[in-house]
Amino acid sequence: MADIEKAKAAFARFDADGDGQVTPDEFKRAMAEMGDPYVTGPIAEAVLKSKDTDGDGKVSFDEFWASLQK
């Protein structure tokens, strides 16, 4: 997904409150809404931790975009 506009739209699906950060709770909720109710809190935390380069426990759009470039 190298198209930044598509990436922004995908990120927005997870960023429920629109603050520019995806929290584990937002990730878990979005995954359930997309049909995957098996994402638990610890799983959401682990997924976000793998993309969280500044260690704040959340994923910004810049971190999300960087993870797509790999």
C-alpha cells in the first residue's frame, strides 16, 4: 500500500477519536468492526508495539506509514 491517500483512509478506520493516534482499544474495536472479534487487548498491544517506534504505546500516522514502507 504505497499510496498515501489509501494509507490515510485505512489509518482513519482505526483512529476512532480522530486524534492522530491509534490506541490498543481503538485497534481492538476496529478489528471487531471489520469482522475479527478475536483480537484481545494483549494482541492489540503487541501489534501496536511492533509499529510504535517512539514507545508511547500508540501508533501515529507517521509510524503507520513507515511500517507500510518496509
